[in-house]
Amino acid sequence: MAVCSGLILWLTACVPAPAFTPPAATVPPAVFIPTSFPKPTRMFPTSTLAPSATAKPAVPDIPQMTLDVLMDYAAHRAEVKETILYPNRTGDPLTFLVLAVQPNFWQGAFILNSSSVDGAPVTPKLAEQRMEVQLPQVLAPDAMVVLNFDYTLNLPVLSVPGEGQKNLSTFGYSERQLNLAHWYPFVVPYLPGKGWVLHDPWLSGEYLVHDIADYTVHLHFSDPVNPPVVAASGEEIQSIQVGPASNFHHYQLKQGRAFAISASYDYLVSEQEAEGVTVRSYYFPEHQAAGQAVLQTTVQAIQIFTEKFGPPPHSTLSAVEADFEDGMEFSGLYFLSRDYYNQYDGTPQNYATLLAAHETAHQWWFERVANDQALEPWLDEALATYAEHVFLETAYPRLVNWWWSFRVDAYAPKGWVDTSIYDGGKFRPYVNAVYLRGAHFLDDLRGRIGDEAYFAFMKDYLTQMNGRIATKENFLTILRQHTSVDVSDIIAEYFQDPR
Ligand SMILES: [Zn+2]
């Protein structure tokens, strides 16, 4: 969008006829040679073919992603035109970029039709999820390139990972739902001295690491008469809808980590406001009570976490009933499995409530403050799990003891909190170490330094690391700014690397 409008402005500035009339008083006739002025008829082709550098917008602070999506729901297919304005904020000169393309794990799911860098066609190297784009010239620090990709997504069936299969269960379709999750190429983070951060998926846990970016997403459906209900990351911009209102969606998301879309003909939607956030719950018709409970929990959790941690990141948050197992967080959207809606018993003593609070907490710990989800998953998962406790203390204080026994200690958790997804084994031992021992670690830490210091630390950690990718070192450094109490024995008890 920005490139187009820049080009239009440039053209407009060049075309007006008065520019071709030299002021007689200031240009002596002897010097004026009319043929040296380009004729208007030649201006258009020349301008249209002007180097893209002329039309480039200013270098943005963070990547600017534009995704134009034409979705064929019935065929489980989407045609996507993607533009990335990538500013090199790494501090190093770059000769190539590495992008993550998770859909390419499925054969035939990602078909790249064309690619370009600054308008010149390129052929990226694509192997599994790794796409490497050579740059035509070295990209200096604080300079920018414009990447364009045109591709087709053929969605796989949403499936449960089998024994030994890697955990990639959120992208795809079922009989009643289509999910675009980790669906577009994005430039992965780059660490000076270490390089590009793109890990392999594993049996448990998430593995992608996300810098923040600004998103503009346009979504159309190929059947304009009968479009499905859509849940999406970001705020829907109402002003520039084209055609039938429900067949064109224009979303904007500022400083987001991962933009997700879910569509279904079955969704019912309930909505409520909390702390300036429009909260929407999307659920299947047989789960109205659970859908309402998820909405209420999300609203309450936003209120509690705003008070305890700081402001939420976005103006919308959508809770989406997932036709797959477990839950998954995205920017301004989370999925929660239909299994938890099925188990909902009308009380808050169940996973629908606990995990709605957990997934909401990821809007702080994942979205605002990110982490290396593969190597240091505790930095979002332990904080989100212990946030369930923080939620219950205010919302249902009588359930706190039940939570410890039902959610945590029933599993007799063992293992180091700083376990990577690769060292954690299968789902249960991994969760026990990272999530459950992680909750005990944070509770012990809070007990030692006191509530006042603990929550001042949480708020400051959010403020200092907002928009960044935090490490254990960041966590401990900021902790020590809020307490002089010795916590080294607690860290030694829970961390294999207690530095
Ligand atoms: Zn989580």
C-alpha cells in the first residue's frame, strides 16, 4: 500500500503541465531548448518504470507485512500476495535473509509462484521450513529491502500428531474449521554473532521465534455470496470495505508476533469489553455455555493481568474453539481445544477456565515479551501457567489449593525449569518440568521476595522487555533490580544452569 501511494504521489508531482512552461522572466531564450524537456507522452512510461528505490517509503522501525488473501474455503486453498518491508535493524550488513515457511513441511501445501526483491525476480532456496533469499546487494544496517511473494496454500487436514510426530497441529482444516496459523513466510530474528534463529520443530512445545512486525491483512473469499464467520488477529478496519461487508475483511495489527485467521460456518460469537480490549469468543453451537465461560474468563483475566503485569498489547483478543487438541497462542487470538469445551461442567473447576486464563496470559508472555520458545520455553510457559494461579487468587480464591493439587502436584512434577523442547521428552515430562516446576519456581520466588517486589518486578520486566525477545539473563537481571534478597538457592533448585 505504501509503495503504491508513494508512486502515485511521485507521478502526480511529475505530470502537471505548468512544470513544462519555463518562466520567461528568469530563463533567457538563448538557453531554453524546448526539446530537452521530456514530453508528457513519454513521462508516463518512464515514470512507471522508474527504479523502485525512487518510490520507496521511509525505512520503518520494524518489518511491515502486507498479506492479501483470496480464500477458497470449500477447496481449502488460499492465494496470497505478500509484501515485506524489511528494515535491517540487526547492526550487521546482510547478504541474505532467512524466512520461516512452516506450511512447506506439508508436501504441496506451499507453492511459491513468484518472488522478488526490490522489484527484481529472485529464486529463493526453499528446503522444508527454511527459505533463504539472496540479496542483490549487501543490505547495510538500517537500510531496507522490499520482498514480494506470491504463493498458493493448499491446507492439510488438521491432525493429531501421532507417536514420534512433530508438533505442527494448528495449520489446516477440519470439517467445520479452517485455520491459517503460522501460514506466511516471515523473516526470522537475527542475533549478531549467532546468526538467524530458526529451530526445528519437535514432539512437544513451540519452536518458532518471532520479532515484532506491523501487519495489514486483506481477506476475501472466492464465494462472495456465502462467506464464513472469521476470527483474526488484529483490529478490523471498517472504513474501506468493498462489496458485501462480510466478504471483505481488512485487519491491522501493530507490533504483533504472529497473525492468525480462523474461519468456520458454524461459529457463534459473543463479545464483551475489558480494559479497552474487545474480547470475542468464537464457539460451536453445542458449546454455548462453555463459549460464554471462556469469554467471561478471558475478560476477567485481562482485568487481573492488566493490574498485576501491565496493559494488554492489542485492542482485540479472540478466543477460538479449536477443532484440534490443546491450545495455542497467537497475536490477539488464541485457540482452545473443543476437548475443554466438551469437559466444561458449568463450574470454574476445569481446564476450560484454567486454560482460557493461561492462553490470555500469553498476550503478555509471548506477545508483549517474547522468548526463544524452543530453547527457553519456560520464559513464556511457566509465566503463563503461574498466571492461572494469579487469576484464581482474585477471581476464585477458594480454588487456589485445588489448582495446586489438580493442575500441578497430581503429576508429581520433576525436571529442570530451563529445559529446552528438545530435552524435555514427550508431552507430559516436558510440561511437568517447564510448566509445572516453573509454576513452583515462580511461587517460591514470590514467597521469598514478597508480593510487592514480585509484582513490581513483573511490571518492570514487561516494560523493559516489551517488544523484545527476553532471555533468562534479562529475567534475572531485572529481578535483581527489584530485590536484594538472596534467591540463589531457589534458582539452584530449579535450574540446571543456575547462572
Ligand atoms: Zn502456554
